[in-house]
Amino acid sequence: MKKEIHPKDYRQVIFLDNSNGAMFLISSTIATKEKGTFTDGKEYPLYSVEISSASHPFYTNQEKTLDAAGRVEKFKTRQSKATKSTKSAAKQG
């Protein structure tokens, strides 16, 4: 390996998911001020995140599906009203 090209502050860091309390121990260079204890009983630097793979709907299969059919029907209704009003205005003019 080449010397002096790797980060100096590369260490194990606990990433704590604020939304569900999940903890991940990952190697990182992120700057932290807090410390926390991981499940192995050792103390590591701690960094809090708002969302992670443990709480993101995409990864937990709890995605909310939009009511696409209802939205399409509303659009078609508005479109037909606009078309009718345009045709009636053209006939009058």
C-alpha cells in the first residue's frame, strides 16, 4: 500500500438511528464529539443519524403507495371539464 494517502482518523464509529434506536458499528473518518457503548461493551465515538437502512421505508418494505388511480381519475375529470368549456366557448365565438 502507498504511504500517506489514507486518512489519519479512520476508526470504528457507532452510527445511531434516532428514529428507531438501531446501532451500527462501521469504520469511518466522520468527526464526532459524543461517545457511546456498543453491544460488545466497548466505548466508541458516536454519531447520530435521522434515518438509516433499519428505518427507511424502502428497506423495511413499508413503502406507502399513492392512490394513483384516484389521482388519475381526478385529472381526467378536470381535463374533461376543461375540454367541454373550451368547446362551448369556441361554438359561441
